[in-house]
Amino acid sequence: MNSKPKIIGITGGISSGKSTVARMLASLGAELIDADEMCHKLLLKKELKDKIIERFGNTIQDSYGRIDRSRLAKIVFQDNASLDALCSILHPIVIEQIKSKIDEIREKGRRNAVVIDAALLEESVLSLMCDFIVFVNTSKDHRLKRSQISRHWAEGELEKRERFQMALEDKKKKAEYIIDNNFTEDNTFRQVKEFWQLFITRQI
């Protein structure tokens, strides 16, 4: 395969189903890069863990000395300075890892698309790497229910965290394609396949 793989970025609100759409694209043949999973692994690395504990204090550790992500989140989603401090520690490394992964996929030449699943795609430089941005459009009611079921979040938590992200309407305007995720999974997958045929299959 001579053509470079197309880079697809997924955006949308919290609990909109971005990871579900990313997995659907992977099932069609895209290589999936999960930025959240990369961050999880980085929190286990001693050098980074020590930096984060030094900045946010010992209270973010669990009884085994590991970083408790829910305790850390309670601190960083209080003000912009705290969130920026965490991002300045993690983001440069995650972005480098994503770039390396994309280079590796390009060298192997086995994939015609790469999908980046990252919570802060638009808020970081990651969106600049993408050929296409896909916005997952999901109503607030659906997102609230999902965040309560899957994340066990209390009322008000979703709104609090979204205040630290780019406005949804601005994210939507930047997208090349919008997927409506308000109905069944089959309905969403049909739209994902339409995007794939339009932007990936026809480009090869």
C-alpha cells in the first residue's frame, strides 16, 4: 500500500460514545490508538508518578501507593491551573507516543486508516495531526445517564468537567463528519460505515 493511512480523530461530549465509534472504525480496519489507555500506563511509571504526586500531594495515592485516578480527578477538575499542570506533565509524552505509533503504522503500510480516541483531541495539538475529525453527537440526557451508569458519577459532575473543555458547538463546527449516536448501536454503526466508505475506501 503506497498511500499514507488517513488519520481520524474522534470528538464529542463526555460519555457521548466516542470510544464506541472508535472501536467500530477499528472493526472496519482502522488501527486504534487509545490515548486514555496510554495515560493509564503512564501513571504507573515511577518518574511520572513521582512528578504528579509532588505536584498534587500524597492524598492522591491509594493504599498500595498507586495514583487513584478518581482522587486526582477531584483535584484537577477544580480549577484550570490544576488541570493545566497535569496536562503539562502527561500530554507531551502521550503526543510523542501517538506520533511514534502513527510513524510505525505508516512504515509497516498495513493499514489505510488510524483512529485516535483522545478525550482532549481539540484542546491539544492532536487535532492538527488528523485528516478527518468525526464528531459524535449525543443528547445531554443520554450522556448524563451513561456517565451515571458507566462512571458512577454524581449529579453535576459531567457539567463540571465539561466546563474545562471546548464548547460542544465549537467542536461540532470543526468536524468534517457528524455521527448521531442517539439511537441504536446498529444505527450508529450504519453511519460509521457510511463515513468509512466515503472518506477511506474511496480515497485508496
